[in-house]
Amino acid sequence: MKVVERLSSVLNLPAGYRLFRRIVGGESVWRIYLAEYVKPAPGDRTLDLGCGPADVLDFLPAVNYTGLDISPQYIEAAKKRYGSRGRFLCGDVGVATLEAERGNFDLVLATGVLHHLDDAQVTRLFDLARRVLRPTGRLITFDGCYVPRQSRVARWLLARDRGKFVRSEGDYLGLASAHFAKVEPYLRHDLLRVPYTHLILRCSNPVSAGDQQSHGGPEL
Ligand SMILES: C[S@@+](CC[C@H](N)C(=O)[O-])C[C@H]1O[C@@H](n2cnc3c(N)ncnc32)[C@H](O)[C@@H]1O
């Protein structure tokens, strides 16, 4: 088995994935990502799409957490480790409708997920996020990204990612903008101990004063 394939099968194990993240990034990646971009508040109703083993729970305040992932292994590990801290659902973001959760969430996360999905699946993820978010809610995404004049090491690593759909900033933005009126992109080249580029998107559909009144304003 080739080295890349062997690494990929180790990463499919929750413990292997956790160890790898610790080696290339450490806890500071979570801390910077959450403090500077996600800005979670205690009590936020949070949906984590492609949650993996739900490691983010080690760094989140006491939010109301639901994690969804396609991997039964990751979901089992999340339940074992964080059972009482949230709900953990096994399912495909491209198929899940979460119909009962319409307009329920303040925050949707898709951390390291878009680059695992083809354009049709990403479209369904954005569609799902938009439906389950409250009018004032936001979706935050975080993925590896190709940019011009990037370090060759970063490009080499991105090309060998387990996710087969690492995109350029423009391609990620194009997909997000089809579903969200406001998309704020942030490029970071400094989050890992190895050369790498991440793109973080903050996506929302800003509500006008009139909309706010009809959704949350006092009833007259
Ligand atoms: C790089 S991992 C990120 C995990 C987690 N968000 C984190 O940051 O630790 C990508 C995750 O997306 C999940 N995933 C990939 N395709 C998916 C799909 N179609 N539906 C739900 N989850 C998916 C994988 O199982 C994996 O847990």
C-alpha cells in the first residue's frame, strides 16, 4: 500500500485523525478559528455538518450542539466521548433534510467538509444550512484552498488531501454566493505547522429591519 493510502486509512480511525491534527496544527488552530471567525456564544443552537469525532466540543462554550457525519465510526467515537454534550446523527449532508429543524439554528459549521464534496453535494449542504438557520444565523466553512503563487509544499499537500475536491477561492465563493447574500472570505496561510492555505467563509443572509420585525419583533 502506498504511503498516502496508508495515511488515509489511519485518518479514518478517530484516534488516528485526532493524533494527525495534533501533529500538524495543535490546539491553536481550533482556538484561532473559533475566536476570530466562528465567535460562538453560550447557548447558541449549533449544527456541525461533517462533525467527524466532534473534537470541536473540547473548545466550544456550552452551546446546544448537534453533529452530523456520514461515518458511523466517527459518530460512535463522538457519542462515547461527548455523549451528554450533544446529539450525534449519522447521515449524508447531501441527503439529510432535517425538516423538523427548519429555522432552528444560530450557527452551522462545516469545518473541513466542502473539499470532500462535489459541487452537487456542496449545493445541497448550502441549501440545508440556509433552511435550518434562523434569519440572523450564520454558516462558517473552513477548507484547504488553492491560491496563485502558493508554496509548492502547500500545493503538494492539498493535492494529496483525502478530500478530492479542494478548490480555488473563486470556486468556493461561487458556490456559497448562490445561496447566501453575504459571503465574507478569509484566507490564512499560517494555521498549520506546515505550509498550507485555508479559506474560511462566513455566510449569512442579512435581515432588513422589516424582516426582523416579522420574524422576531413584537406582535402588534
Ligand atoms: C476533514 S474531516 C472534518 C471533521 C470535523 N469537522 C473536524 O473538523 O474535526 C471531514 C468530515 O466530513 C465527513 N463527510 C464527508 N462527506 C460527508 C457527507 N456526504 N455527509 C456527511 N459527512 C461527510 C467525513 O466523514 C469527515 O468526518
